[in-house]
Amino acid sequence: MSDRNSDVGGIPIEEVVVEAQEALRDRSQTRVPDKNWVKVLDHFKREWQIYAMLLPTLIWFVVFLYKPMYGLQIAFKDYSIFRGVAGSPWIGWEHFETLFTNDQFLRAVRNTIYISALNLLFGFPAPIILALMFNEVMHATYKRTAQTIVYLPHFISSVIIAGIVITAFSPSAGIVNTFISWLGFEPIYFLTQPEWFRPIFVGTGIWQEAGFGSIVFLAAIAGVNPSLYESAVVDGANRWQMMWKITIPSILPTILIMLIIRIGNVMEVSFELVILLYQPSTYETADVVNTWVYRQGLQSGQYDLAAAAGLFNAVVAFVLVMTANTLSRRFSRTSLW
Amino acid sequence: MSGVNLSGIVKAYGALQVVHGIDLNVAEKEFVVLVGPSGCGKSTTLRMIAGLEEITDGDLMIDGRRMNRVAPKDRDVAMVFQNYALYPHLNVAENMAFGLRIRKMPKDQIKTTIDDVAEILGLTPYLDRRPADLSGGQRQRVAMGRAIVRHPKVFLFDEPLSNLDAKLRTQMRAEIKRLHNRLGVTSVYVTHDQVEAMTLADRIVVMNDGRIEQIGTPMELFNNPANTFVAGFLGSPPMNQMKGVLTETGAKIGNTELRLHGAINGHQGRDVIVGVRPEHVTLAESEGTTALPINLDLVEPLGSEALLHAHHGEDNLVFKADTNGDINHLYGVGTVHVPAHLIKLFDAETGRALNLGA
Ligand SMILES: Nc1ncnc2c1ncn2[C@@H]1O[C@H](COP(=O)(O)OP(=O)(O)O)[C@@H](O)[C@H]1O
Ligand SMILES: [Mg+2]
């Protein structure tokens, strides 16, 4: 009966709600406010399991992200392993001056930005397009199979991915060059030619990550209220219109969040993949800040200079992510924090 | 033949059949309400009319045209959804314009249409707002507006008021009725709320378990329920039902015999369900009534009336009584008086209404 008349034991629902609100108000007025630290203690006592679950992540952050920050100071010091971090003398901005007069470093910065821009332009939309395409696939088995196939490269180690790419583009036996010579052209030495590095690198990145990246967008699409589509169907929209007028606007917040994160990672061009795919003959286009830091720091032992370059990288990323977040919050009411 | 005609409509999901053959003719400009308990197949039926669900078997005609295989957009129907289905990223005007833009209506024409409808619905001040910045009632109105601007042949409503609080629901109910009187568009309205059904419908279709139990005007259904299900569904509180046996002059319930009006000739000894509406009994004896002793359990005051919860033998009963401003006199009630001509009889086995001697 309550179902049909919306009442609780014969009392109309509004009255019940009003009474409950009053009861709540009375209670909050009569209770003596606890001291702050008592509240905090109470809270921990009640919720300690949740904090326990948080602990591994916190430890990871401290050990791998916060503790190394102490070592960052060597970017401003004349560091040597024998004197240690604390014992090395301060030298101010000297390393940064060295960096910005170093042609190789400046080239690495340019390459990083260039590759990142390409990544953003082609690599960022790829998973979104993939998700939208999966969403249109009606046949369940076909859809699952296709999804599994595109997720797969994500789970393969970059070393193997690079191996596959190197083999595929090999001038002698690679499938690409076999095809090219079959068409009657000369084979191309893709991986030794600077102009080919960027397309191959960006393409490999998309192949490796676009499928897995589409999961986030598929989840966002799954969250769209299905009656929006039904309403549009009755209104006469076709699938194309529904994609543009419902799906994409609905997942726009997710797209923006992912974009902000991506922009924050602009300076972090996939280091392993570059190391695995580049060679001295392609440094001209392939050497990025991270690989340069790696060669200077670990191979030439200039830890202080490498730290300065790393710090520069981090500051740029920080500024970028703050800017993107602020812009997004201002223009679309969506932001990371 | 205009309006909406369903004949032998069946819906099955794989092997599971959920609508078992529905025959219904909705006349042009008629407001028909499908009502029934949750899960009885109302929405499924409505969605088959809209074209959102495929029709497994039977024929659907709209305006004389067979629609079974026609795409939803070509059926010329507009649907209002329970959760409003408003596009969160569009403002009120854009939401209402959605269907018109899709149909490529010229811009200036869209604008005048929307301004007109917004005026009717009192939405003019809110045209620039997003749905998130509207109250529940306003969102509901936008959803209706979106249907109205299309000027469809048929409106379909799927529980459009059930997300509103009781007060707003009453208000919007009246508004829907006014709109229907004004626009005169054939409407099929789904609800589980029998009050909504009674107040809105030209005709009510009571559904249960994928079947139609009865079709008729609200008063027909109220006065002459075809079976115990309809009797127990309509009215608030619904009709009391007591097990009884027919005698020569009436129906015996436990040790009490209720006198009946019609002839019972030849039906003596038949097991029946005796139906008495809560509001039909009186506390004072009068011409043509029989006293029914009851054990009072609870008195629920509603204001001018009170509900008496009682039992007689194993049957739980509810009666309505006037309070006359005070309920104290109701606590002593031990008998109610049942007027013979208002008693309903149903077959105990089939639950169907019995019309003896009539
Ligand atoms: N897609 C589906 N697959 C299987 N069963 C369904 C599906 N949709 C609805 N049903 C079933 O059909 C019956 C009628 O549902 P519905 O028409 O939504 O009921 P209501 O009268 O509450 O609107 C319910 O028992 C429901 O479980
Ligand atoms: Mg329903």
C-alpha cells in the first residue's frame, strides 16, 4: 500500500521527512561539540582498516618519490660521490647555465616537445576513437575478441614490442620492406633514418597503449544514462548523431581529465621505448631529455648535471599540469583537483 | 482507424515470455493509463509501442498503419521517461530543440515553437539553464516540453511523475491533465500508482503478470471490478475481501451472514469471495444493511476520516469512518454495517466477479 500512496504507515511521506529533519537538527544542537583531536582520534579508531589499506601506497610514495627529492639538491651543487650529497659545495645555477648552452640538451628538449606534440595529436585521440568504435559494435563475441586483441600489446614488455618493431621494419627480412620491394620500390632503412624515427615511435606507442587506454573511455561510455539514447532514438537521431550529440559530450569530462594527466606527462616520453628503438644515427630526432639525462648521469657519471636536467623536466611538467587544470576548470567545470 | 491499436501483442526475451498477448484499442485523443504492480509488463508494452523493444508477436497499428517493423523515429510518437532523460550538457532550450534539430526544422521555426511551448509550461525564465540547475518539477516539465514541441500523433509516458515528491506529483498530475485537455493528443501513460491512474485516465487498463485484467473508465473499474485483482488494486485503501459461502439469502462469513440484494437461486453452497469497499460501510444501522462484527486493531486518523484496521475471523479488514473532528468515539467500534446493494461477489476459485440474478 505504501508503494501506491507514497506514505509510511499512513503518514504522508513529506511529514515523515520533515520530522526526521527536525529530529536531526535537535540532536546536533544538544550534542556537546568534541575537541578536534578527540574527533581525529575517534575517526582513526573507527576507520583504521581503511588507512591500513592506504599504507602500501603511502610507503611507495615516500620511498620512491619523496625520499629521492632530498637528492635533488645536487642540481645546485658540485656533487661528487666521495663528498656525498650533504658534503658537496653549493654552486647555484651553474648546472642550468651549462645545460642551456649545451646543444645536445637543447636538441633533446626540442625532440621531447616535438614527439610529445605528435603523441598528443595522434596518440591521445586514438583510445577515444577506439572506445567509440567498440561502443558501436553490437555483436558481443566479436566485440570481446576485438577488445582482447587490442589490449594485448599493453601486456607485452616494451623490449619485446621494440623487438617486433625492429624486426618488422628490418631492411632485409622485415614485413614492411618485403611489401615495399614487392611494390617495386627500394627497401628503406627505417630505424637508421632520423626522419622515420618519430612516426615509428609514435605509431608503436599507439599500437601498444591505445587499446588499453580505451578502457577508461569505455567505462565512461558505459556510465551514460541509456534513456538518453532511447529518447534520442524516439526523436529520430541516428547512431552518428547520437555519438556526436550524446556520447562525446557525456564523456567530455573524462576526456578532459585524461588530457590534463597526459599534458602533465608531456616531458615523460616513454623512456624505455626510445632507448630500445634509437641509435646514434637517429639521435638527431630521437634523443629526448630522459635519454640524455640517462646517458649523462649514468653513463658519463655527471650526476649533478643530470639532476639539474631532471629537475627542469619536472618543473616544466608541473607548470603544464597546473595550467591545463586551471584552464579546464575555468572553461568546462572539470578539473583534477 | 486512428489511434493506437494493439492486437495479440507478445513480448518474449529468449524463452522468457513477459507480455502474453495484449489487445487494446486507444481511440484518437484518448488518454489511456496502463496500471499494475511493478514488473507486470507495462513499460515493456509501452516500449513496444515506441519501437524501443521489438514486438515478438501480434500487430501494432498507429493511425491505421502497421508499425511492427517501422523505426521509432517514423512512428510519430514522443516519449517522456521516468528519469526525464535530459541531456546534461544542453540547456533547457537546446534540450527541447533536440528532436527538432535532428529533423532539420528551420532555426527560426524551432525558436518560435520552443518559445510557445515554454510559455505553456512556464519554462520561459529557465530556457538558458542546464538541467542540473533545475528543480525536479522543472526538469519534468522540460521532459514534457521536449515531447510536446514535436507535435507527435501519440504521447507515451513511462512513470513520468514517480521521481517527484508527493506534493509536486499532485501538481504535475493536474498539469498533465490540463495539457491533455488543451492539446488533445492520444496518450498512453504508464504508472504503478492507482491514484494517478484514476485521476488522469479516460480509460484505465489494469495489467498483471503480462496480461490485461480489465479495461474501463475509472468509475467502471471502481464500481464493477472484473476480478479480485482489480478489486484489490484500485481504491485506497482497496476493497476488503472475505472468504464466504452463499446461502439462500446471503453470504455466510464465519458465523455472520451478510444479506445480499440479488437472487442467489441455485448458487447456494458456492464458495465465494465477498468484497466490501472500505468507504461503503456505516457505523449506524440503516435500511438494507447487515451488521458485521469486527475486532478493532488500530485507528488511523487522516483528518476528516479515519481508517479502522480490524479483523473478522482470519480476514484483515480496513474501513473508513468519518471522524467528525474526534476519533475517540471510534475506539469502541465493534460492528460495521454493510449495505447489501454494494456488496461484490467473486468466484472463490477463479476470482472472477459473479453477477447473480442480474
Ligand atoms: N531486457 C530484459 N530481459 C529479460 N527480462 C526483462 C527485460 N526487460 C524487462 N524484463 C522483464 O519483463 C518484466 C516486465 O518488465 P517491465 O515492463 O519493465 O515491468 P513494469 O510493469 O514494472 O514496467 C519484468 O519481469 C522484467 O524482469
Ligand atoms: Mg516500468
